[in-house]
Amino acid sequence: MNVPRAPLRPLDDALAALLAQASPLPGTETVGIFDADGRVLAEDLVSPLQVPPQDNSSMDGYAVRSAEIADEGVPLAISQRIPAGASPQPLQPGTAARIFTGAPVPAGADAIVMQEETEAMADGRVRIQQVPSHGQWIRRSGEDIMRGATVLARGERLGPAAQGLAASIGRDRLQVAPRPRVALFSTGDELVMPGEVTPAAMKPGAIYNSNRFFLRSLLLRLGCVVQDLGIVPDRRDATVEALRSACANNDLILTSGGVSVGEEDHIKPAVQELGSLDLWQIAMKPGKPFAYGHVGNAHFIGLPGNPVSSFVTFLLLVRPFLLKLQGATRLAPQAVQLPAHFDWPRADKRREFLRARRDAQGGLELFPNQSSGVLTSTVWADGLIDVPAGHTIARGDQVRFLPLAELLA
């Protein structure tokens, strides 16, 4: 008797269902700004001051009253010297103040003449060689940040620029979301670890475990605390024991391989013995088999074993899930439209994600082998082309491109 296959689930529907299960982890942590890179902000940062705090010069030069310089060549006495960090006196009428980049503009001055447009005179005065316009080369108080402005919002994922911005309003410590704790393991008796077996000594059918390395790195980039459980043998008792151990102290258990329904795929019965599991057939290529469930209080996600499938499903499904666990507000990557410099005449019933990279002409070239086992394509590429189900691509078509710089950040 033939059992009808379950319909393939659209990727967007699968992602929505997955995100519906991801509630932000409770609590917050306080970290120093030096340790905040990649963390998700758990508070709004409101500035207690103006940035810059007062008008300052954006050039080395001379602070002047622009109304006093109607023509080129006006000589002015130098009344004071103002380095950055100084407290200047008001500018005396008929004089100029020597000023340096970042130094506060003295009261009465309304323009800066950069030093390249002046000439030092033998008697100690300065000749202004260009007629200044009102306000030139002056950074106004608060032009970057106004007092009371929210400079970073709760849910923002912090990067180097955000760390600097927080420091610019005087913050040295930040409230951030807790790190997701993730247990990671691979299944498959065919897997061996690099360094443990030489290529010459590998048994027939054996392969090196590449998934463990890139999945661990992807988790660490997302701020996770990773418990690496290595390779679990293809036995139900070993799988159950690994899951029981992993669920005790982790928010998520992530596996690769073993999410099909073959006799050697023990993930499904093992998870069901300890919790619950849904097997999803997602209408995406690469990456059709996907599993989600619970083991104890931990979420469970099972990825396909093929390395490119595992890589792509992590980026498109697991990454936003982990970001939502941290309360991040921006979950989706920013896609761009670029011209295809290739033909893709083979429409597929599934939504495809082709490995591609930008070329010197500003378009996209395609990796020649799009097989889900060719991990080389993920290193060569700098992004994924999102091809809707049933669509072909002709040279010159505008296509939706997801930069890996976004997906790996």
C-alpha cells in the first residue's frame, strides 16, 4: 500500500511556524561595551547629552566673524590659540582665533577658515585669502545626537559602530539579552573527525565531518554558548542518551543528519521518546528535510546531513530563530536586486537558493555545480540567489540576492 506523501511546506510558512515557537529568553545580562559585540540590546539607550556637546571646528584653521571679511586678503590679529579640549574666551572683534579640529568654537565666531586658505604674516597676524560663508566648517552642538534622543533601541544587535555610539553618550555597561545555550551534535556512523583518521586510512563510505565545524562557528557568531557533543553513533540508545543529556542545560538542541525516516535515522523515535517532533518537508532546494520539536524544556531542530543543505537551512531558518530567542527586532537579511549574468533554464517545483557571487561588471555569476553536497560552492559564493518555485532565469534578468555578509553577520 502506498502512503501518500505529505505536501511540501512553503519556506515562508515554515519560517513563520518556527518563529511562533521562539519566545525571547527571560532575563538580561550586564556587559561592558568591550564585550557587547554581537549581543542584542535589552534596553533603549537614551542620550543624557548633546553630541557634540558644543559647536566645534571640523578643520584646522582660524575662527572668525564672517561679517568682518567682505573681501579676500583681510589681515587679522590672532587673539588666542584653541586646541581640542580647551575652554576658549569669546572672540574679540577684529581678530581671529587659531583653532584645531575638534576644538570648541569661541563665542562670537561664526565661521572657520581652513589654514590652507590663509597666509601667515611677518608681524604675527594672519591674512584671510578666501571670503568665508556663515557657519562653514562648524559642527553644531547636537548635530549627531540630541539630548533625550534614543540612539539605540531595544532589540538592536550590536556591532562595532553601535559600541562606539553607546560610548559616545557615556555608557560603559549595557543591558543585553542572555546568550542562547545550544547543544550541537552530528549523527552518522560514516562520519570521522579530521586529524583522527588520515585520508589513506579511511574506510570505504567514510567522510569527514564538515558540518560540525561550520555549524559551531555559525552558532558562535550569533552569540550562542555552544556545548559540542561531537558525533553520536547511529544507535537509538546513544541518540536518546545524547538528547537527555543535552536538554538539561540548553535552550536548543541542534543536530545535523538523521532527520529522514530510514531504518538508520534514529532522531525521530529518540526525540519522540523524550518529547515531541514534527518532520517538515520544506519546498526549498537545497534543504528539504527539516525537523522541529521539544526535548524537555529545550527546543529541538534537526538539519539535513548534506553540507550545503545544512548550511543554507541554518542561515534561512535557524539564524532568525536564534535571533528571536535573543529578542532581536531585525531577523531577515537585507536582499538586493542585481542582474543575472547567466541563464538558469531549469525551473524547479521548489524554491531554490543558488550559490552565486558578484562579478566585476556589477552582476552575478553562478557556481557551476549547485549540488547540495558541493561545499566548495559556499566558499566561492558571496551570496544566495532566491529563485521562486517554477521560475527560470535569463541573462539580464533582475534577481533577488541575499549577501552572505548579511547572513553570516
